[in-house]
Amino acid sequence: MTPPPLSRRAALSLPLLGAAAVALPLPSAHAAPGPFRVYLGAYTGGTEEGIGVATADDATGGLQLDTVVPAASPTWLTLAPSGGVLYAAHETAEGQVSALSLGQDGAVTGTLGSCPSGGSGAVHLDLHAGGGHLFVANYGSGSVAVVTLAEDGTPQEVSQVVQYTGSGPNPDRQEGPHAHMVLSDPAAPDRVLACDLGTDTVHVYAFDPAQGQLTSEHEVKMAPGSGPRHLALHPEADAAYVLGELDCTLTVCAYDRATGALTPQSTVSLLPDGTSPDGNTAAEVLVSSDGRFVYASVRGPDIIAAFAVEGTGGTELRLLGRQSCGGSWPRHIALDSEERWLYAANQYSGSVAVFARDADTGTLTPAGEPLPFPQVVCAIPAAPAA
């Protein structure tokens, strides 16, 4: 039975059942590059739950659960580019970050270690391209932290905590700062962007890897009450797409890669016409690697909105359609490395849905029965094993 909607605070302590495994055999005409792993993060109620390790069928995208590694509320996962280390943010009262070692086949081979996240309720991670630092967004304490890493990727200690202050007009969600994402620019990895949902601000930093320190470059105010949760950068154009969790919007911004300046240009709604954002919340935004399509998940109507990127510099979005998420309360969505499949982590239905993606049109098509995994909120596909 699908549980009733929960607040973030209630979900942190919810006791959960163990995960089950389901295979999804479906016919497909795709040329398959090979099976790959998908790592699952979730809220947990005890040590019997944690990080799920699943294998995706190379012909259908369907998932089979292989194992669950015990962990406390690993609600965000980040995979090292080498594929050898999996990092987890633990959304607990005393935030933690941890690292697992992975074999060549993507299976978990051991625990490297953990350290404090520099705040409470760690909800997002990003790895610096140099491999020596991990950036952490702490929702509960409203801070961003830098964690140093050993040569093998083991988290060691916090080198800096940037504490936010202030509030927003939504008394229930913006009573104080709530950092929700931290992202290093793949094209300029010494520039880092962070979203503070609580103060309607996107922060832009310069990062000094020698010192492990962030220095503020810009503070960009978004629409009051919008609650910027996540953002995605266009892979080529000077554009960024900021997801407003509270007003269910995407704000298209001009992004000066030379200076880091971020300038809001226009805003589009993710909701069907006539739908109020009250009681609905947007969760994730991503851009296809060719820069032609943007996808966003919305909880409440339980949809994935798809847009075509148009206009000069990627600053115009045209709605393609809204696809049911295949469950209830979609939080994270992600594309596999070949971008043939999109995975949606549906928290309240406790399931991961898979969709076939048409690379030419950007459209999504359900591709089978979802994989059960209680309170799943994150799904991270890896590249196929060599």
C-alpha cells in the first residue's frame, strides 16, 4: 500500500520494510551496449536497509536488485568518474558522508570510510574534478561544506563550512536557510554553484583546490518563495536551468562561464495549465548531453515534464509533454550513460520506474514494471562494465 505523504522530517525516522527484487523482461529493438549497474538511495528506518545495487538489462533497461548495503538514510549518491568509488550523503541529524569501493563489475567490494558532512541533513554531493575534494549541501543546517579525500577516495575531514543565513516568505519551508544542491561546473570545475531553497538564492563560488576553500563570486536572488532546489547547466550553451521546488517552475538563466555570473531570463511552469503549486513540489532537473532536451520531476501530479531547448544560447524552452512518473512522488530522475533510459525514483510508491527515451524527439515511453525499493529517492546509473 502506498504510504501517505510525509514531511522531510517525518520521513527521516520512518521505519521501512526490506527491498524486493523484480526483473523486467521486455522486447526491444535497441542496440545494447551491455548491462550496467544502478545504485539506489533511500530513506531508512534501521540498519537493515540502505544502498541498493541493481543491474539493468541491456536490452530493456529493467532492473534486478542484487544486494542492499546497510546505511542510514543515504538519500543522495555520487559515483566517481573512474567508477571505482560510490559516495553517499546521509540525511541524518548529524550529517555524514561515506564511500564504498566498487569492483570492475560495479559490485560493492568494501567500505572505505566516512566523516561528518559539516552540518545536519546532508542531501547532495558533488565530486571535484581533481578527485581530492567532495562538496556537500546540508539541508538541515543550511550550509555547504568541503570535505577532503584521501588518494583512495576515503572521506577524511571537513576543510570548510559556508553557513548561510536568512529566510524566505514560505513559513513552513523557508524559516531559515536550506542548502539543497552543490555543483561544480564540468567545463570549469574550480567554479561551484549552490542552491539555497530557504533564502531563494543561488550562490556561485570560486574553488581553490590547494586550500580546499570556496570564495564567493555571486549571490543570485531567484523569485521570492520559489525555493531553488536544484539546477542543471547546458553542456555547451551559456545557460542554466534552476528548478523552483516550491512554485514548480524552471527559471532559465544566462550563465557567463568566464565570470560565473548567473542572470535569470524567463520562467516556465512545470504544472498542467490551471494547476496550483500548493501541495506540489518539483524535485529534479537534468539536461541531455546533446543539450537538446530538459527533463524535470514534479511531486503531487507525479509527472516528468519534458522540454525542447530552443532559441539562441539555449535560453528558450518549449514544452514537449508531461509523462506520468510510473509511481508516486518522483524525487530523483537520471539518464543512463547511453541516454537510452530514464530512471525515476518514486518515494511514496517505493519504486524505480524506467522509461525508454527517444534521442531524436526527447519523448519518454514506459518500459516495464517498476522495481520495488522502499522510500527510494535517488537512482544513479553507471556506465556499462568494460
